[in-house]
Amino acid sequence: MSAGWLRACALVMLGLFSVSALAKDKTAIVIGGGLSGLTAAYELQNKGWQVTLLEAKPSLGGRSGMATSEWIGNDKAQPVLNQYVSTFKLSTTPAPEFVRTPGYLIDGVYFTAADLATKDPVTADALKRYEKTVDDLARSIEDPQNPAANSTLYALDQINVSNWLDRLTLPATARQLVNQEIRTHYDEPSRLSLLYFAQQNRVYRGVSDRDLRASRLLGGSPVLAQAFVKQLKTIKTSSPVSAITQDKDSVTVKVGSVGYQADYVVVAVPLRALSKIIMTPSLDAQHMGAIKGTNYGWRDQIMLKFKTPVWESKARMSGEIYSNAGLGMLWVEPALKGGANVVINLSGDNARVMQAFGDKQMVDQVLIRLHAFYPQARGSFTGYEIRRYSTDPSMGGAYLAFGPGQISKYWRLWERPLQRVAFAGEHTDTLYPGTLEGALRTGQRAASQVEDLAAGKSFEPVKVVPAATAAAAGAVAAKKGNFFTNLFGGSDDDKKPEPVKAPEPVTPPAPTPAPVPTPAPAPVEAPKPAAPVKAEPAKKAAKPAAKKPAAKTDAKKTPAKPAAKKAEPTKKPAAKPAATTPAATDTKAQ
């Protein structure tokens, strides 16, 4: 009798424990179905969390590119990306040697790097001089995670890259090619902070081209996005978030009139999309300033389809090809069903100018230029696909590209959670923004931070050198003829440093009203488990230029210790790898 009573009590207690355990299931909402959001949701779900992923668009993948395949780095260059490629058993093929270094299309003639050295030595020598100067600039950054550690470098954040290039007095053709490479990986040189440019080149300093384009990911970054989607249990597409309200014990996310409640939230959307979400409590002035004032690189991608390759058969145009004729960065690849595709990334001011054109007009402008070089182009042309990341209101550009003065204000601002909200996305990565690698890394980081928050850990804001202090120190260092004055030629022994030219204004995104605290929301219905929503097949995407092989969606390397070599997508120390994703990134992909 006693033994039976004890067994009965044990069963009752076990039942109560089970109910209690279920009641305490950890719940999280991930906002944004780009690669960073998919990664965060996947990692949290694997750790036993009940995760609901909300995506504003009808399909998933964010800024994954249009390319039907994508060049990716090896384990050394892109360890996180390769980790998931292996986990999901995605197909890759080794990269041929001719895509390991960039090519050039100059006045309609294709050159490999070796061709350029023999046939146009003036341009080749100028490019080498530029690369050597960029390498010197990169070496000035001891720790890429803290680019302003040396207060002298603060001054570099007040200068744009175009002003710095002016001092190099490169020949016209070399300057055109350099401008194209920079705007492809970041943004227009006149809109880019020299400190950011130096920091990114420090990350990729010493990384070989062989490491950066080691293999081809068949299907491009969209296949990676779909691999994540297949693993997730609850996804809701066409669900734009309008508000996030935090209280002591939970977070409520509003989608229209429906509310979803969870313990924690991961926000994995571009800053322009974040500006449309009302947060309660509201963000502070610095975060609001970052949302409105952080520069994004502009990029539009066009895929031109041809029945047959119309360029010289010996040119083997593939990989990254830079043109001096306003064509943007070219990416040539075989079409899946025969023929050939030319993916063109219109970036920087080239993309801004083309905003006045409709899609068909834009394609015609590109085709006119290509036809001038290759007269068979129009006869072989069969169609096109186009993506305008620059004017998409949820993106506002392809990927992060800090403008003058912005690192000083916003560096690492989004790297720490705010109460119950963690942030992810290529723009929150300090080493590989605008790339697939960066997007994936931040998804992992945000998932770990949510775990830490649930365990009771608090996050202190990242400390940065006050702008006034750094500015004063930079001015003193400049007077002493330190790195800054040597960089621009001369020292106090022969002349006074030239005044730093004010950075050119950066066109800010459309003003966004500051969030206004809203009344406590009415009771909301508890989130219901939803059948997994399969993302619509992503269009073939063009590879985002190195900040990314895939629209700045994108790929990169492993963090390097201060003064140590880093690995990640970009080639010569002078440029950022093609983002595998706009995503670019996500990118440049997100």
C-alpha cells in the first residue's frame, strides 16, 4: 500500500514537472529572413528554443545575389560559410585558375593582370603603386576591431577616399579602374570614409586570391538560404513588423493587428527597415542617428542573357572584371540551360544616376555599351533580370559603407543587445560587413547573446574614444608629422600639413520620424505554431561584387588578431571581396 502510494505520488510529481517544463520553454522571435536572420533562427532552434521567424517579403533570402553560382573562399578565408556548406552538404566545384585574379575591360579590350603588365605597363605600374599605398594604409591599423585605437587615425575618418586618391595622381585609366573597384566593393569613393577603407583592407591584408576564390557554390547563395529554410519549423512570410514593445518579462512584436509574444527578439534587418519599426521603449539619440545617418553602398544588379558568348573566346571572362567604360563590375558565367549570362553590378554614383531610368531603359544603356565592344551582343541577347537594392525601401542600399565621420559616431553600436532585443545583419559585423561571412557570423553571435540574456548576463555598451578627445589627439599628432602627414606627403620639416578637406556630404536616406512611445498594446493573441513556409525559389542572382561574391550576398574571413593576417573575401589588399550577397552580403546578403 505504501509502495503504491509512493508510485502514485511520483507519477503526479513527474506530470507536474513536465507541465512546468513546457510552460518554461524558451521562446524567441527573429525579424528578418535574410541569411543573418535565418542563421540566428537556426542556431536558436538547435539549442531548444521555440522560434518564430517573421519576414516582410513573400520570399526568403534577403539580399542573396542573382548568380546561378558563386565563388567562395576556403576554410581559411570564410570559415563560417564553409561550416554551413559542409553541414548542409551543398555542392561545390574547385575554381579554375583564371578566376583567381581580377581582369580588366579597357576601351573594349579584355586584359588579364599579366596582359596588362606587358601591353599597358603605365596602367599596370600605377595599379601596383596604388596597391602598395593601400597596403601601407592597412598596416597603420593595428587592430581592425578597434580602428581608432591610435588616436592619430581618427583624422582618417574625417576624409573621404576620393580626396586621398587625388593625392596619388594616378593616370586616367588606372584611376577609372580603381574607382570602379572601390565603388563595387563599398560605395562611391567620395562617399566613403578613409578610416573604414583602411580598416577593411587591414582585415584582408595578406589574404591570397587563391584563398578568396577557392571554389564555386553551385546555385549561389540562394541555395544556402533554402538549406536554412528547410530546417526551420515556424516561418511567416509577408509579415512586416510595425512595432516592438519590451516589458520586464517579455517582448511583443506587432504585425498589423496581430501580436507575437516571446522572451527575446533578434532584429536582423537593414537599418532602413529598422527605421520603420516603432520601438518601445524608444531608441536613444545615438541609435536613431545611426539609423538615419549610416551610409549604405548603392548597387543595382543586372543579368543580361545571351544565346552564345559574344566576347572573344580566348578572353575567358569570368570572376571579377573591372571596366573603365561605366559598365560597373562584370561577372560572366555559363547559363544553366545553355548560353551565357553577364551579371553587371552598377554601383556608387553609376547606380544613383541610373535611378532616373526604368528597368528596360537601364538594360538598354548597358547593352549599348556592351554592343559597342562586341557587335554581336544585340543579336544574341535574349532577356534580362534586374534587382534594385538601392531604391528598395526595406534596404536603402546593398550593404554597409561607412561615410566620413561615421565610424567615430557609430562604431560597434549595434553589436550589443538592448534589454531583450539583440541585433544581427551584415551591418553589425566589425570584420566582414557586406558579405555572406559577415551575415552568418552575426546570426551566430545574436543567437549566443540571446542565450546569454536568458542566463542572466548583462551587456555593457562598447566604449569608444570620445570624438572631441580623439580629434584633439589627431590634430596634435598631425602637427608632429606622424603617420597622418607622412601618408599625404611631407612633414613639419618641410611644410605645414594641408588642411583636411571637409568630407563631401553624404546623401542621407529619407528622413524618418522619431519613434513615438505608443500606448500599451491591447491583449494580443499568443503566437500559434505555423507550418514551415517554404521560400519561393529565389531568382537567379548575380553575384554581389566582392563585398561579396553575391549581392555586398556575399562571404569573408576569420577575425585576425591585431597585426595578424586576416582572411576573407577580397582580393588585393586594395579591395573588399565581392559580397556574396546583397549581401552583400545579406551581402552584400543579410
